[in-house]
Amino acid sequence: MLQYDDSAFYFVALSFITIYLVPSWYTIIKKFRVALFSSDEDIGAISRTSAEEKKAADLKKTSRGLKTLGSPGFIFNFIITMLLSVVFMWLYLSVQSNGEVNSFDPFTILDIDTAAELKEIKKAYKKMSLKYHPDKNPNNPAAEAMFMMVAKAYEALTDAEAKENWEKYGNPDGKQSLAVSIGLPEFLLNVDNRNLVLLTYLVFMVIVIPFAVWSYYSNSSKFGEKDVMYDTYAWFHHNLNDHTLIKNLPEVLAGSAEFRERNMTKSNEDKQEIGKILAKVKSHMQKPTFNHPVVLKGNVLLHAHLTRQTEVLSPASKDDLKSMLRYSSSLIDAMISVCKNQESLKSALNCIKFGQYVTQAQWVKDSELLQLPHFTDVEAGHCSKGKPAQKTIQQYIGVDNDAKKGLRDFTAEQKEDVWKCCGILPALTVESKVFVDDDEDPNVYEGDLCTVAVKLTRNNLEEGEKAGLVHAPQFPFPRLEAWWVALGTKEGKIISIDKVTSPDRIVEHNIKFLAPRKGQYEFNLHVLSNAYIGFDHTESVELTTQDASALPEYKVHPDDAELDDEPTLFEEMMNANIEDDSDSDEESDSDDESEEEGIRELSAAEQEKKAKLQAARQKAAAAAGDDSDSDDDSDVEEVHADS
């Protein structure tokens, strides 16, 4: 009968605990390394201009130090990991002292040197046996086990046969047979512990495990793609359509499910503060569609960011706004995916541009030049006057540093910041071509798989250089440069829209689609930045498709034609089955015909002969004592055949 075994339980428990501890400690150490030893580049706290110094300092404060490890999930996991680590060490020490992993060493047990003589061995044995004798240690299983080990150790060193067994098999008793036991502790079988064991089992099976499964399912079932909540996707589907304007998008973003709990106004002071901020940004807002407190607060906070009026916010409101901006990138990507599902190109492009405004803290009527450090409406207005005008950001970057306007009142450091920023901002060249893969014919026919190859070249980068972080001093988090590539019809339907995130100087992106029916088509190719305003590129892609019937007739090679006539392996197997079935059918038909011939009506002479044969059969059966009908039937058939 199998028995519960403490030693086996130690090994089983160590194995299961290790499965949790290894990845848990890896995660904890990684987070500690990031919090204490990460570089400025790792957390995005780099300041290429003086305008980014405050952002870099804030990132160092919020992304470094033990305070960054204060999330409830991390603390809970750390406590559980520490407790399991203590249990792991206890189990490991128990295995070392009592488990099978501790090999039998008589010298260690007797606490003597390996070169000890017989006299020293006897002396040590006497001392240890007296120390662990059961009479001196009543009700002490550990002392009793040690007393037996001391006796075995003495035997292994003094008895020739036992010593040979120990040297050969590692045990003075000789080769041991394989023992099988249950890897559970023996105290579970103790009668005194049965109530505790039953209660613990019920707690885990009825409360702990169901609660853990319910918690995991209830939390994970709320989120869809890109870790965006399903309620948020439903909200976007309800509010985004072909007529959605950029001015409507702050309200749409503010209604995301991720913000509903945090942006709920909880006191009159919060409501009064939101009212004061609303009075300052109301002229820049579209008339609200929803008056719910959560949506209104989020809408107001976003407009405070877009109009660069965050200095009027309280510390609590600044934290709420920062939380919204933390999730804004993934949520705006989700808005674009909803527009893609609706095939609304205009709305998707508006969502991309809204992401640019959020990153640069600007709004629809602001000058593109406000992306430059230290620039205000005064400097932007000065650049737009006179000739040559420098109204757009690309025009401003294109002129020499000495000819740049708006720098008259700037210090040397501020001018240097502007020039550095102009070198960081992208100078993109877009090239595109349409072709059909693996086709020698230059024409495109209906149903062909067409490819629009888009080549993006960052001219502001050197060979081998990669694009870095976006220059966005007003956005509190680091953001990588990326480009949206969209192909749509003149009617505003989306054919393809993808986000290209490669930081390489030259990036190639392919758009594949099936060629439409015969005719001339003109598509719009849009390339938009995910973070910079004024660098969008749009060009036309023309496509002429021919009727598929105009394709030259394909001539099959005679050898290929013969191969087509040959049956496949499957067809050969099916034909073989059909032949077998036909053979069996023919056999059955022949049997049926013979049966029909055998049961035809007999003539008078044949009936008389049959009666005589039956009489002869009865006489023969009586004589031989054989009543076999099969023999008689065969005789009848033979006689009938002879006749």
C-alpha cells in the first residue's frame, strides 16, 4: 500500500514553488534594475533642448526610485514571493538533512575525520549513541532516527561486509529496491489534524480558487486589442462616423471607459474647479454633446492641455490629465482601428491629426511653428509677415539658420535650441509605385494582386542613423516617431491603413489589394506623422486595369497535358474500390440468376423423380442415422444437374 512520504513531499513542493519563484524573481529584479539603475535613454529622460529639461527631470522623478514600485500588484507579488522564498529555503534545508538527496556518509554522521582509526571510531560511536539514545530522548522521532543512523555508520566502518556494501552501493545494507510513495506530508493522515485539513481544503476549493478564477476572468474579459476596454470600443463605434470633426474628438476620447472611475467629480470643489477651467477654454471647444460629469471633466482637461493652459489646474487635476495622456496613444490608435472597420478614411485621418495635436499640445487654429521651442504666437506671427513668408514648419526648416525669422529677441541658447529642433524634426521624402508581383506583362488585369510600394526616406538622418524620440516638451511621456500610411479611394473609403514604426532612415512599406474591374482609377496615398504637425504628405496613385479576357491564351505544353490526364493517387484508390464493388455486384447478380434458375417450377416428370429421390433419402438416413439436410440438398442438386 502506498504511504505518504515527507521526503517526497519536499521534492514535489520545491518543484511547484520553483515554477512560481523563477519568473517572479526575474520580474522583480528587472523592475528593481529599471527603478534604480536605468539610464536616461532607457526611460526617455533626454533633453536635447532646454525646453525638454523640465520634462526630462519629471521623468527621472516618476520613473526612478523605489516609489515607482509602489503599485498594489507589485507589492502583493513581492510579499508572496518573499513568503514562498522562505518556504523554499526551509524545504531545501529539510531535504538536505532528511531527504534522500543527503547521501549516506558515516564519517559525517559520527563527526570524525576520514582517516580516523578504529579506536576513534568506537569512541565517537559511544558518544553519539549515548547522546541520541531513545531512553534519553523519549517521544523524539528525530533523535530516534539519528540513533539508527549512528548505528548504521558504525557498522559501515567496522563490519567488512557492511563497509563493502557502503562503498559499492552507498548504503551498508546493500543495494536498495525502488520505493514508491505519495508526495504528501504525513501529518495529513494524523487524526488530530483531519478537521484542519478538511477546513483548509474547503477554503481553497470553495473560496480561494473560485475567487481567483472569477477575478482573473472579470478583469481580462474587459479588455480587447491593444489593452483597450471593450466598453471603450463600443463608445468609439457609437460616436465615430464619416462626419466626425477633429474638434469633436476630445469629447470622444474623454468618454473612454479607462477614465470613468478617475474622472468622476467627487466634491463641490471639483465641480467648481472644472467650471473655472471651462470658462477659460470654452471658446476653443465644440459645443458638448454629452453633459455627463465624467465626459465633461475629461473634455475640459484635454482642452486645457491642447491650449497650453495647464497652469490653472490643481495638482489633483494635473494628475488626472497626466493619466489621460498616458493612455492617449493607445486609445487614439483604437479610434483609428474603429474608423478602419467603418471604412471611413476622413475620420481616420482626423484621428491621426488629433494625435498630433495631443502630442504637441496645440489646437486646430494654432500655428505649426509653435512646435519650435520658446515660440509663442508673437514669434509665429512675425514669421508669417514679409517676404519670403515662413508660415509653415517645412518652410521654416528649409531656410538657412541665419535667415530664420522670429529669433530677434531670443538669447544665444534659445536660438541654438531652435536650430537643434529644426534638425530633429523630420524631412521626409515619399516615393510610390504600383506593380503586380512576378508578372512580365506591365499591364494590370482585373483580379491581379496589386502592390503599392511606398518608400519613406528621412533626409534629416545620416546613413545608419535611426530616428529617436519625438521632440514634444509639452507631452509628459516619451514617444517614438512613427508614420501612418493610408490608401483610400476618391470616395473616402479605406483600402489600407497601417502604422509604420521602423526607425530606419529608409523604410519600405507594401500595400496589397486586388485590382478592380476594367477602368481607370485614382487613389489617394496619405502619409501622416503620429506626432508632428505640418509634415503630412498626400499624392495620387493612378491605376489602369484591363479586362481579364484580353489576357493571351495560355498554351499548355504537351507533356503537362499528358500529366493532367493521368489519374492522381486518390483517383486510383477510388477506381480500385469501384472495381471491387462492381466485381461483387456481378457475383451477386450471377448468384441471383442461378437461384432463380434453381427455384423454377418443376414439370410432372421432374416432380415424380423428386419424390422418388426423397423416398430414397429417407431410407438412407434411417440406415445411416444421419439427418444432415445439407448432404441431402447437395444430392438433390447433383441428381437434378445430371438430369
